[in-house]
Amino acid sequence: MLNMELARKYARAIFELACEDHALKEYGADLAKVQQLYQDCPELKAYLCNPNIQPEDKKSLLKEVFEGGVRETVLNFLLLLIDKRRMMVFEAISAIFVQLSNEKLGIAVADVTTVEPLSEMQKAELMEKLGRVTGKEVSLREHRDPSLIGGVVVRIGDRRIDGSIKGRLAAMTAELMAN
């Protein structure tokens, strides 16, 4: 619980800096780069979160990896996280930052689950339809589930739209059992 409070505090701080700089999307892109590297290279995360490694060594590595690749303010933020021994909550900070920026920019995130990947045309169509329903710009996060048989399941916030064959079969089964 304490870690989530810390993450919120730091996410709010970098969010406010991004808003002051009028560069919310740019900061988001930089944090996403760091987050992606954090996921792709678990050794980096282990190194940065290891309390036995000197902060100066961690900061030197961060500068080497990210200097010139992310905004100076974002790099300084990462260095601050090292100084405060808070890199273990970076992933939560990044996720909360994304939530805050999506709210500010009026973007709704839709989790879309399908059997096969959607084509670019299908994605565009789905984003347009969901945009009309929500009144917001929609960003898709795709997931795969072969058990759906076909169709699509969409979740936006607490709304769930099940257009899958599996969902239709379950609904028909429930209806038949009720009679």
C-alpha cells in the first residue's frame, strides 16, 4: 500500500512537470521507452533495484543508456528515483502516469481480446465505433484468447462488450437452461 502511495506521488509529480512543459505525449513516450526497456531487460531492473549497488553506479548506467534518448527532465526524474531508492516502483509510476495523461487528453483505453490479430482496417473501424460510444478518443490494447472461437470482447473501464462466439454460446446455453 505504501509503495502505491509513493508511486502516485511520483507519477503526479512527473505528470505536472509534463503539463507545465506542454509535452504530455512526449513525456509519456519517454517513460514508455524506459518501461519497455525495463520489461525487455529484467537484468536492468534487478540492477537498478539492488540496494547493494551504489547509487552513483546506477545513475552512471542510466545516463549512459538514456542520455540523448529521453528528455532531460525525464532522465533527471529517473536519477531522482535512484537517489530516493524508488526505482522498484517505477512500473507503477509509469502506469499511473499513463492513466493521468489519458484522463487529461480524453483518451479511453479499450482492452480488445480476439482469437487472431486485428487488421489495421479493423482496428481503425473499432476505434471509430468505440469513439462514438464513449465520446472520447480510443486507444486499443490487444490481447489474444483462442478459447473465444471467433468475434471480439471489448472492455473499456467497467464496461464489457462481448461479441465473441464463446459469449453467444454461453448466453444461448443460459437461456435454454432457464426454460
